[in-house]
Amino acid sequence: MPKEKTHINLVVIGHVDSGKSTTTGHLIYKLGGIDKRTIEKFEKESTDMGKGSFKYAWVLDKLKSERERGITIDITLWKFETTKYYYTVIDAPGHRDFIKNMPWYKGKTLVEAFDQMEPPKRPVDKPLRLPLQGVYKIGGIGTVPVGRVETGMLKAGMILTFAPNPITTECKSVEMHHETVEVAYPGDNVGFNVKNVSTSDIRSGHVASDSKNDPAKAAVSFTAQVIVLNHPGTIKAGYCPVVDCHTAHISCKFEEITSRMDKRTGKSLEENPKTIKNGDAAMVVLKPMKPMVVESFTEYAPLGRFAVRDMKQTVAVGVIKSVEKKEPGSSAKVTKSAQKAAKK
């Protein structure tokens, strides 16, 4: 043991199946307490027994009888080092019968810990994208779409463009938790009042954007990298499941399967495969069967990832690489409110 480092005994406690052994085993592996070859051996053993997710718990559970029972019951000692301390880990069992009374924790409470968190970096500098979760008609106020700001900012007085059915109008006011706010930022769930737009014009799944800064447009088609998770057969061109992307749920047809790829490296394994199956990663071209707004993941991440749903389950997941967009054309509607605001 390195003498310059203070030794600490670390006991991991928690209810049965709460992840004690898995977390601790992973920690020991990451900090060099066990080599990669050993963890691969554990992974093979656990997979052979139909318990592949137990591989890190295997680090802390060497006795065969306990493995076969599916629980870790012996107390095993392992060690690892950080830059500051030398640790001995004691992985305690989680069954109620084995747990003794312990002194109460003296660190921060959960609420105090919340105040120590660093808020995630919000994409404020990007153009506005606000997928609608619903649209309501409120007496004395008018049409109120609601949703979460994903990128950019929403301000009262902004001229908004809704897509995929292009309508441009003015945002009169913004509310969050029933209080008026001047500006809404990414992550904020808001309701906002728009003029000269009815509840039949816009709906859940539509996207609000800034008419003057890269307004949202309908997608003609989009290219995406997908991973097939759970399909009973094979997927081929022409397959038409539902794609869940942000708040939109639209049937999309697999127009092309352009390549089957290596999931780790992204290298193409086969060009234009006829089919793909469970476990395959592939580059595909999807075509929405109804008007839909999607974006590339690199530009607008929350609108660039999706799930493929069929047979009441998630068949595949994907990220969008590029989008072919439809120009609004003569059908685009600009309300009187927007025209008036533009003249100010």
C-alpha cells in the first residue's frame, strides 16, 4: 500500500438489486483494480448463464454457488486508488436480514446537493425550435400553444413561423407556471399566446421557430443512422413504421437502406443491403408520410434523434444526419398580426 496516501474503507450499502455490486465493480475496473481480460472472462460467464448485465457484479462475487442463485451475499474485499486516497471496498449484501442499523448520513441533503449542481449548457445561441406539446383555446385570451423551448429563445413580440404547415404570426405573450415572462430559454416549459391562428391550424408535433432566423420547414426526406433493437424479422425498403421525434409521431417509409455499418467505428460493412436485422446499424433514407419537421442532430440535437415504433414496442433508434427540406411556397400563411408587427 502506498504510504503517502490515506487509507479509507468504503462500504457500499443499499437495497437488494439497487446496483451496489454493478456500480462498485465498474468503479474498480475503471480505476485499475481489475484487468480487462478478467472482466471479459466475467462477461462471458455471466452471459452464458443468461445474466449478461451482471458482469460488473461478478467482480465482487467469486463464489459459484452465489452466482447461480443470482445474488451477491458474501462480503468481498477489493481495492483501488484515486489520486488522493487508497480505498478498500467492502461490498455489503442488500437483503434486509443482513443490514444492521447505521448512523445517519452527515453530508448534504438531497435538496442541498441540488444547489451544488452545475446547470447543463443550454443552446441559447441557436435559432429557436419549440416543438408543440398541445394547443388550447382559452376564453378571453385566444390560441395558446404549449411546449418546451429546445433551442434559442422565445420572446413576446417575436414573429414566429410554425411548421410543417407554414403559418407566420406574432407571439403576443409568454407564460411559465402561470406567470408572464419576458424571455423563455431552452428547457423552459411555456405557454404563449398567438393571434389570428386557430387550434385547427397548429397541433402537437408542429414546431415554432423564429421567422427571421432559420425558420423550421417540413422535411421531404431525411438520412439517418439507425440501430435495430427489437424487430421480429428483417427490415427492408418499403417498411413503414411510426417515427417518434420530439413531440411528433408520424409514419415514415424506409425509402432506402444505403449501407450496413460497424456500430463502433461507423465504417461501411455492406453497401445497399436488401435487409437489416436486430443488432445491425445502418444508414437509411426515411420519407415522412405526412408533413413533419425534423432537423440534423448536429444542428438541433433535440429534433435530430428519434425512435422507430411498431407493434407497441421500440424497433429501432436513430440520429438524423441530413434533411431535405420543403420550401414553403405560395401556401404559406402570414397573419395580419405578423404583417402589422413586421412594420413596427
